[in-house]
Amino acid sequence: MHGDAAERVSLGDALREAEVSRREGRKNPAFAAGLSLLFNGLGQAYNGQFARGVLVLLGSLLGLFVLIVPGVAIWAWGVYDAYRTAKGMNEGLVPYRETSVLMIVAFVVVWAVTIVSLSAASAMLLVMLGQRGML
């Protein structure tokens, strides 16, 4: 599965690409960037950097809550970092880390739980502010 980052990517695509990456010992930089574009931090998980992906996710979400620009900047950096890291792994400049299908699934679960939790917390805050007449 080779294509540009603008392609629509599904979890099934990510899992198939993870298996190809594992078998061939190569990463698809455009696919890594596309994953991070759609789910901030997922490209890092595809590159075998689960913790780094979670940090990109949390950093971009925190930045979006504080001020939009930092969150977007961290998200954009995550897309670039996923691309650069995958390319570096293919060129032998960055140590290769195997892609784990379990890591991809776990990251999507972490991503979904984080988004749902933050959405619920934001809704509760808006309700509380509304009840106090602050909105």
C-alpha cells in the first residue's frame, strides 16, 4: 500500500501496512505521515514508537485546549516526524523498530478514550459554567 498522505486510511489499511512493514523490514514514509495526519501520533505508533505517539497526541490536544496554534503546530510536527523517522529507518539513519499490530490497535484505543474523555470533561465544564450563569 503505497500512496500519498491525502488518501483515506482505515484501521484495516494501517494493520495491513503494519504487516507489510514487519515482513519487509521497511516503512512507508507517506503512509506514516498520513496516519499522523488523520490520528495525531498514530504514525509514530506505526514506526514502533508508541510512547512518542502518545506524547504527540497529548501535546497536540493540550495545545489545542490552551491555544489553537500550539496544538496545530505539534500535530503538524508529528506528521513531519512520522515521515522523517520512517524515511530515516529505511535509510539506516534511525534504528529500525518493528511495527506491531497490537501497538497500532492499542494506540487507536488510547486515542479514542482520550478524545471521548476530553469531550466529556469539556461538556461537563460547559454545563457547570452555564449553571453558574457564566456563559
